[in-house]
Amino acid sequence: MRVYLTAVRLSLRRYLAYRSSAVAGAFTNTVFGCIRAFVLIALWKQKPEIAGWDLADAVTYAFLTQGLITPMGIFMNNTDLGPRIRTGDIAVDLYRPVDFQTWWLSLDLGRALGAGMLRTLPPVLFGVLLFPVRLPLSPLRWAEFAVCCFLGYLISFGLRYLASLATFWTMDERGMSSILVALGMFCSGLIIPLTIIPGAVGTVLLHTPWAAAMQMPINVLLGTQSGGFGYALAFGSLWALLLLGAGRLLTDVARHKVVVQGG
């Protein structure tokens, strides 16, 4: 266990070393948060309540999603594993005396924690100061939100890990990873809240794993999640177990498919 905690710590330390990059990323997320907030404000002025959300809920959603983009890895098309498979450096990783999947989860978790520290709070604080937002005061609600975010992160890692493992067969994960990013942007609710998409399309999107990565935690925080925290916990846990389990099975298969490239 100590080796994985060390991997998390060193990965976090590496991420925190690039403070200027983090500041630039936080500024960009804040700017886009404002743009998305103004778009939603224009929409909600035409209809004061949509799917049980009022204007404050919509604006809160805009800034929270901007804050969660980097920790959740929505724009990350894979893990650092993909390029190492492509270059052949994966041969060294397979010899490490650690559990392969847990090792890469630990490295990615350090990155996510660093992103949460440096790039999540600025957009949310800016939104609180200048826009009509609604953040709950209940510590229990925040604890439930944190649990849902952790499950959402595991789901995001599971998806990106599977995309990275595909490199064992395709020799280049970038095509599949680009598709994953496009799906993640829309299906997570980053472009438009999934709760306001009507009909069967909205229902299907709310049951995809990406919904648990961003839409569902925010629904829990705002108190608008159908079925409450219990449903969100069961839904997120199921997808996390399925994706991480699939990743573990595919890892075993990939060990027999190793192709060392580049020397």
C-alpha cells in the first residue's frame, strides 16, 4: 500500500510544480465559466424554470462543471499509459513489482488531486462573487458531493484506462481517445445540462457512465437528483466496478499481446 501512496504523492508533487500552467488553466476555466453562465442566463430568462432548475441552479452548474473539468479528466483523452505502450517503454512498467492497474490509478489520482487544488476553486469562487449561484450550507450535502465526485473520477479513469489499453492492439490510442473526448464532452453534460434534454435522448444520456462523472455529483449537491444520494451512490458504484473490472480483465489479456516498439 505504501508504494501506491508514494506514487500518489510524487505525482501530486510533479503536478504542483507547474504552477504557471495551473494558473493559466484556472483563468481559462473561469473565462469559459463566465461565457457558459451568460448563455444559460439568456436561456433561463426565456423560461424561469426548466426541469426543476431555476437560474441560480443553472449558473452554479456552469461554474462547478468548469471546476471539475481537469480533475475529472474530461478533456484528457487517455492516461500516460497510452504513449508508453506506443513507444515500447511499457516493457519496463510490466516488470514493476506492483499491481499494474493500481499503479496507473495512483499516478492519475495524484494528478487529479493537484488539479483539484489549483484549478477547481478559482472558477467556483469567481462565480460565487459575481453571479447568482446557490451552494448548500449543509456539510452532509457536501460530503455526499465529495463521494459522488470520487466515484465519478474512478469512472473517468476507467474509461481512459481502457482507451489507453487499446494501444496494445491498435498501436496508436489517439483516434479512439479523440472519440472518447467528444463523447465525454456531450454525455457528461459539459456542453448543456443533461437534465434539460427532453425525451428518450435525455434519459439515455443520464444512464451513461459520463453522467456519473459530472452531472450526477452536481445534481446531488443541488438536491435535484432523482432518487437522491442513494441512487447516485448505487449508479456510480456500479459503473465504477464495471469499468475497473473490465480494465483489469483487459490488462491480463494485454500482457499476452505486448509488442515492444522503438528499439
